[in-house]
Amino acid sequence: STILPRKDWYCLHGCQSRQPALAYLKQVRAWLDAHPTEVVVFWVSRHGNPSLTGTAQYPGTTAAERRAFYAQVEALFRGRLFDAGRGRLNETSVASLWKRGQ
């Protein structure tokens, strides 16, 4: 038996969230749609450790599960994610992001 009946991603910042991460991210997307000139930055990590990668960063997950979760996040924020193909982030002004709808 497992604690969670199905494998899902949850938020943890001092305490674990009650809902899967996508439930909260949907609220963020709705807020962004209502506030199109706001910019939100997400950094996803385990305990803020940028040096861990893959399974070390997210124990108990497979590469396919991590890719599937990210694909859901990409789909949710489609049209609002920074497009690196249009320029470098550190060289892109907020005004440029607004103009692109990112």
C-alpha cells in the first residue's frame, strides 16, 4: 500500500500541499490571464538544490514521468512561456515580453 493512491506532483514549501501542483498552477494561469502584464517565474527543485538533476532531484520518478509532468505544465501555460527561440532571457525586456504575450 502507498500513501498516495496515484502518482502525482505536489507542492512543498515548508509544508506539503493538499492538491496536486497542477491544481495550483491552473489558478496561476487564470490569474495571469486576468493580469496580462504580470510576470511570474517558477523554479522547480527539490529543497532548492540546483546541482541535483534527474532522479537525484526527484527520487522515485522516471524520466518519462518527469517529461509527462513538464508537458502538462507546458500545455497549461501555452502561449505564456518564455520562448528562448525569440531571444535570450537576460537580454529581453519586460516590455518585449508584454508585446509577445509571454
